[in-house]
Amino acid sequence: DFITRFSTLKGYYSPYVPGWDTHCLPIEHQVTSEMSDEERAELTVSQLREKCTNYALNYIDRQRDQFKRLGVWGEWDNPYLTLNTNYEVKQIEVFGEMAKKDLFYRGKKPVHWCPNCETALAEAEVEYDDDRAPSIFVKFPMLDEVEVGGVTLSSKDSYIVIWTTTPWTIPSNMAIAFHPEYPYVVVEVDGEKLVMAEELVDSVMDQTDIEDYEIISEEFSGKELENKRAKHPFFDRESLLILGDHVTLDQGSGCIHTAPGHGHDDFVVGQEYGLEVYAPMDNKGYFTEEAGDFAGKHYEEANIMVTDKLKEKNLLMDLSFIDHRYPHCWRCKSNLIFRATDQWFASIDAIKEETLAAIADVDWYPDWGEERMSNMISERSDWCISRQKKWGVPIPIFFCGDCGEAVINDDTLDSVKTIFADEGSSSWYEKSAAELLPENYSCPHCGGKHFTKEEDIMDVWFDSGSSHKAVLEARDYLSWPAQVYLEGTDQYRGWFNSSLLTAVATEGTAPYKEVITNG
């Protein structure tokens, strides 16, 4: 209010268009939590969305009255709402422009997952807080025989020592990663040969309360163990010994337990070695039948089961508990897990350089904002834009039932936009794929006539990140880009960030001339 009020008093035409982001998980959760199990089971998607709409509109009216009572100047009779059809159509246009530039792809990758909300989260939706976690050192038996540092390792008496704070991921282990250059050694303890990083020997021995030990090898590099095999601690499968630059000597043993289905670095290095992206877990955080004895167990319960199994096999060197920073859901505050699922992603790498250049053209107040945003974009991985919920804007993608290819182009987008403009986005759930597509539409890949629809919705940050298009271009008295974006520091990972990415992707420049951070 003070920005537009001050500018108006200086003689500038400075209309303030109030707006509400109306699609979000908390509303869907609140609406369904007020219903019985029987009512939820009988609820159609359209009915759910109608209830969410009414819930949102009710609170919009309340908040609007409060802002007016505070004396905030604004177009209170003509705000923008992300649930309005004209806004949703603009958002579909933004999505379509990015899709035509091949900026979206579907893949199975580990993402932050909230078992409580049962959906994926983007980095902007992750908060970190202190949490108490189990800390375990585990021995993985060697399978292959190999000589390193003048000592022969074999299946008889040799082990790789790993450390983890997520014992529940051990069932999904596919490999153990070593740094290619760091020095490793073999340590003898009670007749057993243990492999670990030379620099961490004393630390490991101290944490596992082992006083009687001896380094019996010369130092050797991780490269000497590449592609050798260890044995999974309790499943009948191998654990490949691999190399990765992500391995550090900050803590642990220098030998990294690798589960490509449950970690970003694990996934990346796993792709280099062709490892399976294995994550036998359902949306609620319970292990599936694939996980054998762990089937039906919640991952937190599995922590205890894993340590018990390791004790039975005499492979658990130590169990303790540590306090560390851990990711939490910004909505429900529950602990998050990394879980590989099929999701839609926006490629950040494809527009990263262009985005960094756009940041430099913006005036940032305070000026440290430029460096902060640049660092965030530089380090940002691809944006997970799909959510496994119903209260939001549907991802307007079809799948050919004949060849399986994803289909999105000008023809399909124009058809969807026309229907959304007339009937709203709930029509996505009320109509069949054939009714949403142009009449007699054929697959551009194979000529097939059978289609299904994507069931996921867009990340709500894609909603708010489209506001520069949906608001500025929809009103003839406004112009693109915006003169200024003003918000708190949390929006460097939120609204500032998502708006910047969608604008650079569609227009090649930032959606704002200035960014001011208050608070």
C-alpha cells in the first residue's frame, strides 16, 4: 500500500490490483478433513473443487473487508483470483509457451515428498528445522576379491563401512560411492578388514567405541574399487562400488550408502552407472510388497526394523542419535522424505544462463538481493511442477493410448483454453479426453485416436508465477513488465523466483524492473 500510495501522491498513475492465490493444498486438506470417510469416498472431483472454491471465496471476502478497514487503496471490486477462468486461461498460455520450447519433461526422479499431504513439493516449499535422527554405521560385506594398498579384500572377512541418518533407505541401497581421489585404507578390527577414508578412521573408531584397531594397508584411491561388488546387508542382491565427486569427508566414513530412489546425488551418480531407481514406497510413506519383510511398514517404523536386522547379521557397528537440520513440509510441518516418483519437471538448466543475465538487469533493494537470487538460480535443480492433488489448475497434457507419447501443442492448447474460458478448469475432470481435444483429433506421433488425460495439477507457485501475464496483460491500463515487485525475503525462493522463471522462459527477460524486499 505504501508504494502505490506514495507514487500516487507524487502524481503517478499507480493502480493497485489486489490478488489472491486460491489454489493450495491446505484448502483441499481443510475441506476434506471436515468430512467423514464415507462422505470423502462419495465425493467427486468436481464436487471437491466446488467446495474448495466456496471455501476460498469465503475467506477472500473476509480478508478484503479487513484490508478495506485498514484503509488500503486498491481495486477491491476488481481483484485477480487465480481460480478465475480468465486467470487460468492465461496460466495455460504460459504453460503452453514453455511446453512448445520443450522446457517440460516427465521423469522418475527423487523429489521432496510429504507422506502426510501425499504429494511432491518443489524446493520453494521446503522448510528446514532441527530434528532428531538415528545415526548408524553399517558394514557391507565384500563379494569380490581385490587387492588394495597391499591388502587382499574378500568375502571371507572384508567389509565396506557406511554411515547414514536414514536407516529406512537401506532396503533401497543399490551401491556404495567412493571419492575417486581421496585416500582410503583398510582397518583391522577383531580379525575383520574394514574399508574407510583414511582421514575419518579416528572419527569412526571414536563414534563406534572401538579402541583396539590397526591400519593394515597403505593408502589407496577410491578408483581402485570402482565396479567391484559388495553384498546388501540383508537382501540377496549386490551393491556396486562406484565413484562420485559428491562424496565428502565432513562426517561419516567416506563411503556413501547410495539409494538412487531416495536422494538427488544418489540419483545423479546412479544414472552414470545405470543403477535402478528403486523406491518401493507408497504415497503415505509405507513400503510396498517389493520391499519384502518391510511391506506395509511406515518408513519411521522401518528405521527400527533395519537396525534390528543389522544387529541380527552382526553388521551394525553403532546406533546413536543426532540433532540436525531436516526438511519439513511448509504446509503441514511434517518431515519430508526423498522419494522417486513420476513427475513433470521444468528444465531450469535450459534457461539458467538467460535467467542469470535477466537478474543483472533488475534493480534490487537491498542490493544484496541480486546476489541472493543469482545464487538460488545457480544452485537450483529442475522445478518439479506436478502435484498429486485436485484443487488447482490441471496440467493440460494428454497421452496417446496407442503409442504412449505425451501430446501438447497449439491445437490441443487452443481447445483446452476455449473450454476453460467457457466452463472453467473443472471441465478437465468432467469431460473425457476426446471431449477436451479438437474434434476427430489424431495423435501427431502415430495417428492414434485414443487418449487419456494427465491427472496431476500444477504447483501453486506456477499459479502465482503466472501473475505477471494474467494481471498485467489482461488489463489495458497496465503494462508488462511490472515496475516493482515488493514482498518479504521468503519470496526469493517463492513468488520472485517462480515469476522470474516463467517470464524468462516465455519472454526472455524478468517480469519486473525493480524488486524491493521489506522486513
